[in-house]
Amino acid sequence: MNLPSSERTPLDFFNTAAFTLPAAGELGNAGRNTITGPPMYNFNMSLDRLVTFSRERRISGDFRISANNVFNTPNFSGLYTVVNATNFGRVVNAGAMRSITLSLRLSF
């Protein structure tokens, strides 16, 4: 049912030909968790630096840079598993892209 990772695309994530609608009045025989969703890879980083501007006046600054999804890896979600739907077997959503936040906090 699952395609090899080299053959997976957002438009064809698993083998849709392995599924058919059951006859009218019958139940299907697909087991629970037979379709695994796309993996999620997320790598976050932050760097923090404390700088003293004046010891006598006790003025210091805290400089921080934070990055979410540093390598900008697409994290797909929203796998449609309803048989005979127009988007059956497709991944239609993606997670957030890389975001970087800079901040400076002054203490005096």
C-alpha cells in the first residue's frame, strides 16, 4: 500500500490502486493504520549573547536570534484517505516555512 520513498510525491503519496469501495451493504477490510502519513522533520536553533555596555550604570543587553525550521524542510500534512474522492492519495497541506526572529532586550 505504501509506495517506496523514492516514488512518493504530494500528488501520489501511496498506492491508490490498492483500495476499492466495498459492495453496497458490506464493510471494507482495510486494517487500522494501514496508511502511514508523511514524516515531519523540524530543526530549530537559537543563539543568545549577553553584552555589558556599562558596569558602573549597570546597563546590559541581551541579543537573541532564533530560527524555526532552519533547513527549510517541507513538512507535508493533510493526507486525504477517502476512497473515490477527487483528492484521494494526495497531500494538500504543508507546514510553516523557515522563520527567523531577532530580539534585543536592554536592562538598566
